[in-house]
Amino acid sequence: MLQSALERDLEARPYERPIREFGEIVAKDSDMLTQLDECPDQDSFIEKYLSMAKKHGKEFTRDQLLVAVQEQKMGSNWIIPKSVLMMVRDRF
């Protein structure tokens, strides 16, 4: 049942897959985490995150990322790793 719900959500919101996949890449790469943590504000964080994602073949828009962040901050739809969310909390 959980798998079918996940598949339904991915069909309705296909941008979540690349956000989730890139989040898994970032969570395992201390250099990327450091670069993101050095971003002083929301705009620079988003630009860096999108740029890094694109270099890894994961594309999503600024608005799609903001939707994912907002939903996760409200306690639902966990697609961003906690290590990144901790940085997001300080900037968003």
C-alpha cells in the first residue's frame, strides 16, 4: 500500500523524484554539504543547490524546490535529507 501511494505521488508530482535522488547524493557528500552550508542566504543556497543538481543530471525548478521545502517544514512529504533541511531551516 505504501509503495502504491509513493508511485501515485510520483506520477502526480514527477519533480519529487529528482529532488529526492539529488538529496541522497548530497547527504553522502561532505564537500557538497560544506559548499551549501557556506551559502549566506536563501537565494544563494537555492542557486547553489540547483546548480549542483544540474551537474548531477537532476533538474527541477526553484519553485518546485520551494514547494518541497515548505511541505517538509510543515511535517509532510519527506524528500529532502535532514542534513540539508537543517541548513534550509536557517535560511528559509
